[in-house]
Amino acid sequence: MANATFRIWRGDKSGGGYKDYPIETSEGMVVLDAVHQIQASQANDLAVRWNCKAGKCGSCSAEVNGFPKLMCMTRLNTLDLTQPVTVQPMQTFPVIRDLVTDVSWNYEVKKTIQKMKTRKPDASDGTWRVNQRDVDRPQEFRKCIECFLCQNVCHVLREHQMFSEFVGPRFFVYAAALEMNPVDAADRVADLKDKHGIGLCNITKCCTHVCPEEIKITDNAIIPLKERVVDEFFDPVRKLFKMFKG
Amino acid sequence: MASYETFEHDVLVIGAGGAGLRAAVEASAAGTKVCVVSKSLLGKAHTVMAEGGMAAAMANVDDRDSWRVHFADTMRGGQYLNNPRMAEIHAKEAPDRVRELEAWGALFDRTKDGRILQRNFGGHRYPRLAHVGDRTGLEMIRTLQDHGVHQGIDFQMEITIVTLLKDGDRIAGAMGYDRERGRFKVYRAKAVVLATGGIGRAYQITSNSWEYTGDGQALAYHAGAKLLDMEFVQFHPTGMVWPPSVKGILVTEGVRGEGGVLRNNKGRRFMFDDIPENYRSSTADNEEEGWRYVTGDKSARRPPELLTRDHVARCIVREVREGRGSPHGGVFLDISWIKEKVQNAPEHIKKKLPSMYHQFKQLGDIDITKEPMEVGPTTHYVMGGVRVDADSQMSCVPGLFAAGECAAGLHGANRLGGNSLSDLLVFGKRAGEFAAKHAKSVSMPKLDSPQVEAAAKAAVAPFERQGGEGPYQIQQTLQDNMQQLAGIVRREDEMTRALELIASLKAKAANVSVYGNREYNAGWHTAMDLDSLLTVSEAVARAGLMRRESRGGHFRDDFPGKDNEWGQYNIEISKAADGSMRVERVPIVPMTGEHQKIVEENK
């Protein structure tokens, strides 16, 4: 296979720029392999996060030629190697160094979502009988590997920086998994409306497009949650009903 | 010492995989102040990679299952070097540990009557693995993480611990640095739980990520704890072999549990050719029976592909060595053949093995519903680790606990698939419970500033040296060395050579130099991991050299048979007063009369 040039962003919060690294490519290589090769031979101090190298842990998120990707799952044969391959850190989060960003905001946000509250067990052995078809939907959401690529592309966060009003697609998926968990009895709908800013999402589906787990974030998680908010707070019939009930 | 940020907790947990998180949850529920430090971000530890499931005798799918059968399976799999008390506790407590995950939000696959579904796995007599497709580890770590964040646990991410601190004989805490800025941190704690996982990075071909450098084992060893069974390293039979960049990435045993078969380049199912004596009565002797087993026929015996991992790995090595391997030096693993038996097989395979489908499609351009995979052994797990008390998980150092992969005892000479996730839960919980108890019974230890200063000085030394070897070269040389000389098939002369090479690499590591600054500097981080890697590599080679027989994960070309005499001993490693590594034979923990009876019943 041909050789290639990797144009990698080097720097920290005070600034930085792109640096070119020539590499030798081999069959089956992914972007993360190229970064590792550069790290081992040309730039020992190049900062990159990674763990599983198999698309299961969501550590190596970055922007490859401008597209949000897991570096470990982006094969070089999907890229035009006649041009330098640009690799930069996710742009929505503050950079720490090189390709590593500070994603700690996400961990803080998660704490604001009400935790699992079990309903009363329905089986005599103190557990629950749950049908597979009732877990199919939330199981889709549980596939999330927390790579935060959806957060990275969401314009409410990326362009408008509404980090204090809006939790982002990852946490709507998280809330949806809890809301649709057949064993859960908590109600997160008011929080979604008031604290988590679900109304700010205007369903452009950017999150769905970049999800490496192919979770239908907008259609299967966000829209159903929006519907719950509407049903509970904006349904005129229900409003009327509530009024009469006093 | 005032210049370092210092924290005080009752319990410090090192590692945030399944065992560490479960320990933290328990210790915190017991009312102690808990801190968890992890080398990676929360939720990224290797538990996330576990695919097949967690073994627990819940008997949801086959009501003949019970803790007694699970106990017997675990002991047989471990070739009776296991600590029988740990195997008993594990088999008895695993079902409750799985059920409580459900109450914390885990969504397992279901049986038709709505209970937690369980699947077949190698070495387990009955379908026993609670699972979620082939991403059970992700479900488990996320459930524990999400439960833990609401418990007031102090999570500190991307911290590497470089040394444990002691107050006299007892543990006093630990010292490390944050990867982000390279600042030193001192953790003062009444109890420390090691939950750092494995040693896979000591080998070239491994399913483990960069984190698994044997930190817990090495930290404990230097702090005066004992290591046990370090010769037993599990080479998982099925890792990807092609393309080169993904070599070693795991292919779940679940593929075989769902009917996948192993073939050589002649198309032969070679696993039928070599069935060990003690498994003959429980193994199918024809393909039809094997298929009936994986489809749930209770009268059928399991196919030989589901024999224990050590055995399957060696059979694959034999096929490759004798010229019957696949083009890229593995053998063929085929699940697509089930289209002969199952309607709509491609959909069935994608539903049962979604992440395998995804992994091969995306990384190897292979559609596993249509064509076979190429697979070969990959370093996966270490059965050995810190020697702990079976009930409390405390090491011989007061206040120092260990759980999960970095502890030893449950698995003996070979671990059964599925027994790891349940191990993390059962013994993670116990470590947390007893660490909390211990913390409540002792006063806050004193910190010794010379220990801290010495560790800090050693940590920054690589920046001050010029002209030493780079950390990546040393690490790669060690990995090649261990792969070639202390891998799946071992010999006396090769392991002796491995030890010589380790000694020379130690000298090089003592002179390693790095450049750049301390902020997120991968070169420096790699340099800091070398000591642990070299320590555990030496332990593996020394124990491997001493055990002159073949058993479980340890196979000696020069002593290919099992030796009854050796079956009475574990190998224990400790640090001698002169700093050298002491290796000793110690008698195994004997089974009680009741244990023996259970083993006999299940022969």
C-alpha cells in the first residue's frame, strides 16, 4: 500500500497547529494505528486516548478529515491517501493536549438525571418477569459506548455552547433507556422539559448520523421523549381534564 | 510533601472495571468514604470488552443447574488448583449479584417466560451465562458506573498509581499522578482495594488494551503481598488474526456457543480429534449431537469446540504448526454454516452476535453470516495474581485487598469463560464489604514522607536523563520476548532466556529517557508502566520455569504431561529482603469433604 501523510493537530489550550507526519501504511490499517505508529517512532509525547481498539469503549473519538469518527474503526482504505489525512480533536470540548479533550462535562451531566427506581417485583422470587419485546427498544439505547461524538456534532452544544441548558443527545438516549426500562418507575419527563432542555433539539439528526453504534438517536429516543413531554404538559385535552379535576 | 495534593478516604479503590466499581459501590453503601482512581475514563475499562456473559447458576434455562454443578465445573476447569472456598463462594453468590444488576438498570436478554436468559459456554455443563447479545461487559460496567455516580463516590479519572504507601506493616494509601497534567497526588486511606485487571500488555498478541500492565500485581508485590499462580496465563483460542492491525482482538466464545465450528484448511472439524479423557463423557462424539446441544437439546452433550480455552488454544496451535492452518496463520471459525439448519440465518446471527458481525465487517471486510472468520490464540487473561483470603479478599498486608483479575485463587490453572464477570461481581462486592469493615476498625494511618519523595523522584527521573533507550522500544522488546519465550508453549531453555532478557531490559528501563513535558505525555506514561510489566513478566517466567508439568494455561513442551505431584502445589511469589524475587512451592488449599463429594457427584 502507498505511503501517506498524517496532518495531526498538536497543541494545548493555549494554542497549537497542524504538523505533518509521513507514515508507511499496511493492509487493514485504521487511523488509530497510524497515530500509534507516529507516537512510537516520531512523537513519543503525542497525546491520544484509546483503549479497546475495537469500537467498544468509545475512547478514541476525533475528527478525521473533518468527520467525527472513532479512530479505531476508520480504515485507511476509506480515505483519500493522495491528500494529507487531517486528524484533530473533537471541537466541542476544551482541548487538553493534541487529540485529547476534556469530556468531564458529560460525566457531570449524567448525575443530574434521576437514577433507576425499581417498581415492585412481580414474581414470587422477588424479581421481575419481563418480555424480550419490551426490552428490545431500551437495549438499543444501552448499546451506547459514550464516545460523545453525538455531543460533539450537536449544534446546540457545538455552535451555541448551551452547556448549562441542554444535556445533549447522549443523555436523551440515557434518559430514554431509563424511561423505557420495564422495571423502572421513576418519572423524568418534567426534568427533560425544565432542566435538560429537550425542547432545544430541533431534530436535525446530526447525532444519529455520527453514532458508531448506529443508534437511531433522534427517531427512537429523542422524538418519543419529546412526545412524552407534549403529552404531559401541552396536551389541551389533558389540560382541560386537569382543570376540572382541580 | 506539602506540595502534593493529598486526599483522605476510608477506602481507596484502584481500578474502575467491574471489580473496582462493585467494590466501591459496596464500600460506599456500608457508609465509608470511598475514592476510585482509574487510568482511563470511567466506563472504558476492559470489562467493557467482555462479550459472552456472566456465569451464575440461576437455572433459568436448565433447572438441573445449581451452585454445586457450577462449583464442580469451575474446579474441573481450573484443574483443581483453585482455592475451593473461593469457588464455592463464587458459585453460591453469583446469582444474587446478577439479579441485583437488574435492579440497578441492567437489561438482560430474556427467556420466553420473561426471566434472565442464559447461554452455553465452554466448560459449563448447563446454559449458565446471563448475557446481553455479545456486549454483556458494556451492560455491566455501565450499570455499575451509573449506580455508583449517585452514591457520592469520589471518582478520579485518568490517574496512574505508581506506588502503595505503608505505615509500618499496614497499608497507608497510594501515590500517583494525573495523566492530564502530570501532577502528583497522594491518597491516604485506611484500606486499599486493588482492582487493576490483567497483564496482557506483556505480550505482543493480546486482547488487552494499553492499561493492562500488571499494575496491581506489581504494586502488591513491592508492598510485601504474595502473588500466586502467575504461570497460568490464558490464551483465548479465538482472536482475530487478520488484518495485522487488529491481530489479537477478541472473537467471543459466544460464536461457538451459538453453533460456530472450528475447521482447518482441509475443512475438518479438528476438535473432534483430541478430546481430553476427563471431558470425554460430557463431550459430543459427532457433529449432529454437537448441534443439538447448542440448540438446547438437554439429552445432547456439548460439541468439542466448547472444551476449555487452554485445550482449544493448543489444538489451534497444533493445526497451524502442522500446516493445516488458514492463510494468515490461524484456523477457520464458521458460524455461517448454520444456514443449513436455521431459517433466516443471517438475521439470527446478527441478532445473537451483533458486535462480532460489526467488528469483522468493519475491520476485516468479512461478512460472518456468509463466510468463515480466521482466528488464532490471543493473550487474554491471567489466572494468577495477588494471593488473598477467600472470604475477605485481603492480602497478607493488613488493609490491602484485591479483587477481580488482579487477584488469584478462583480460577486455578484455567478460567472458564463467563466466570470472570461473575468473579468481578462476587469478589468485588466482598472486597468492598471487608475493606469498609477494616476501615471502620482502624485509625487513619500515618504518611511517611520519604516514601512519597522517593516515588516522586523516581517518576520524574526519565525526563532528566539523556540518551537512554525510549520506552516504546523497551516495551516492544519485552512483548516480543514474552510472546516467543513464555507464551502458549514453553520450554526450560526458552524461559531461562526470557529471564536473562528481562534482567537486561530492567537495566534499560532504569535508564529510560523521555522528552516533552508532563502533560498527557504518552511516552512518559509508557515509561511509568515498564516497572510493572517487567515485574509481572519475571513472575510469569519464574513460576513457569518452576512448574515442570503441563496443566491448564501452562503448557511445557519439555514436560507435556500432567504430574499428580504438582497437582498438590501452587507456586507463590514474594519479594525477598534483598529485593530479589522469591519463588516457592506451597501446598494447595485442600477441598473439604463436602467439596470432594460435590466433585465426585459431578464427574
